[in-house]
Amino acid sequence: MSLKQYSVTISVDESALKQAYVEGHDISPEDCPDLESMIESELNWLSTSGISFSGNITDIDLNESNSIFIEWSVDDIRDRAQQHEINLSNSDCIEILECVENNHDANLGISWDIIDNALESYS
């Protein structure tokens, strides 16, 4: 038997889970266990289909991701190309953006100089 491993994030609508738990276990809402226990119970039920789980259930505050990201768009590529009097189609801009993403040096990040170099290489 071959097992494949996946990492997942589970988003839970607490009220919907509680309602399903109440109906599935034929109990009153007051008798529901805490959220973590309900999630564990549902995951254990899934294990009957050959899915197993390991690790702890950890609450993630989606409002505080503790991270940042810098977003570059097709519009950034197009605007920079126009500054250099280069006309590009939307698909050209996407291709350049993907090239920049796949080939940039993580120590340097992505800057206008990197985009300029990609434009120069592309044209």
C-alpha cells in the first residue's frame, strides 16, 4: 500500500459545524463539545475512508497573518514597458511576470531593475 502525504488548512464555519454535529450525533446544542473536539471527531470519522491525520489542531487568526507579501502585476510590467517605449500584449506581460517570478534571486528580491532586465531580455 502506498501512502501519499498532504498538508491542509481547514476553515471551519463554527455554527454550521455545530449544527451538523448536533444533527449527526442526535444531541442538543448545549451538549456539544468544544470546537476542537468537534473537529477531531469529524476528522476521525473521515479516517474510515482511508484518510488519517496527525498533528495538533491549531487555531489560525486569519486577521493576523504575521506575514507580508509584495505584489507585482501585469499592469506594473505594462507600465514599465511603456516607459521604455515597448508595447506588450497582456500575454507578453504575463510571460514576463512569470519569468521574473521563476528566475529572481531571493536574496535580491524583485525590483524595477529586475523587471527592466526581464523586459530587455524579452524584447
